[in-house]
Amino acid sequence: MPDTSAPIDPRREWLRHLARVGADHGAFERLDPRHFALMVEEEAETLVLSFDRVERLWQRGAEGMPLGFEAVPAHEVSFLSVMSVGRTWFRSPEVEAMLAGLAADGFFSSFQQVVILATGPDCGHAAARAAALVPGARVLLSRPAAAVSATYAPFENRFRADRRADPDTPPPLPAEALAQADQTTILFDPRDARDAAQAALFHAPVTTRVALPLGGEAISRAMSTAEAIVPLTRHLIRGPLEAKTTRAILRPVLRADPAYRARLSNRH
């Protein structure tokens, strides 16, 4: 007889898995139709706060865990990830109310150290904005967008349709929002003019820009691997993350990326 069983939907499998993780270790909540939050609570002095895109995760089913989750067992930290469906810039009343409420309740200040992680323009933008609620955080962003609007980023042509949502308003923009961070590290590809221009907009004190030529999308892919994020998080927890250390951790992971190797071989 033919197999009439329905194929496994990776999205449903992902939702079920994160619901189980949340139920067992903290909470998993749908904040609104386009945003989720996963909390893993440990008796820890460090919190890892990450921003991620659901599309990157649920194609892997139950294996698709948010950016930085590998740090939980590796470093015994608490974990909070906010995830979006699509490029929302996380400009959601529910998301903003949750983060502001946690800050007002003293949740972030109850930790000795908070590490903030994000990859990509929109996630990086949201993470940098959230840093204003977490003074003293150590922040690591891969290819973030500091600004979107024509006023602040006239060079930016990737997100013109998103300008109607006006993610740069209200201020402060992420560049200023990071003024209270203990340290910010920005990963970018200097061969990409928009990448370089966005990185330059992050001008808050104690900001380190780490140029990774020809990295492109491979930078964010590399940062999302356990091989990179576990040691990077360890250094962020223990103290300032130096550019030399960041490159040393990312270099072998980048070289394992086929697209990155192809770009290296085709360079002139």
C-alpha cells in the first residue's frame, strides 16, 4: 500500500521542540504573529541575549536552535533569544514591552555580565537598540545595520521598502544606544561598500570593528556555528574580545565555508 502519512513539517517540529525546551528549562512564548522568545534559566552569573531570524532555524527542524544557544551547556549561562519571522527589525510593541519590562524589573541587572549577540542587518540593529536597556553589556554583532532611513543611511539601497516602517525612529539609533556598552565588536566585510559604511556608523566608545575581507554572508554563517560562537562567547564573558582573537577564532570556520573559499579563489 502507498505511504499516505503526511510529511514531517520542519516548522511544526521546530515549534514543538522549542516549546519542550521552554517548558523544561524556562519559557517559550509567541509574543505576536511574527516574534517568539525562548528563555533558558540557569543559576548563572551571565546572561546571553540574542536576536535571530526564524527562517534560519526552522529549516533544520528540532536542530535549529537560536544563535548563542550552544553557550548554555558550554558555559552554564542563562539564555534569552528573541526571534522574528521575516525582516521586522523587531519593531513590535510586544517585543519592546517585553524587553523594557525585563529591564524595569531588574532582570538584566541581576546578572553580573550580559552578552548580546546578533547576525545580519536587522537582528544587529535590534540587538544594538536593546543594548540601551542593558548598561555594561558586551556586544558582538555580525554585519549589522546601524541605520536604514535615507536621512541616516543615504547609501543604503537594500532596505528601501522597510523605510516605511521607520526602524530608525524613535532615537537613539543603535550607534548611540551602544554608548553604555562595556564593549562592542562589529564584524564586517570591507569589500562590501554598504557593509563598511554601516560599520562606520557604529561610533560609540569602546567599539572595535573587525574587518573580514571577502567574508560576505559567510561571516554570519561562521558566527552561527558552535565552533565559533562557543569560544567567542567565552572570551566575551571573561573580558574584552580583541580583534586578533576574533579573527583567529573565525578564520578556520570561514575557510571551511565553500562560498568563502570560492570568493578567495576568484579574487583579483
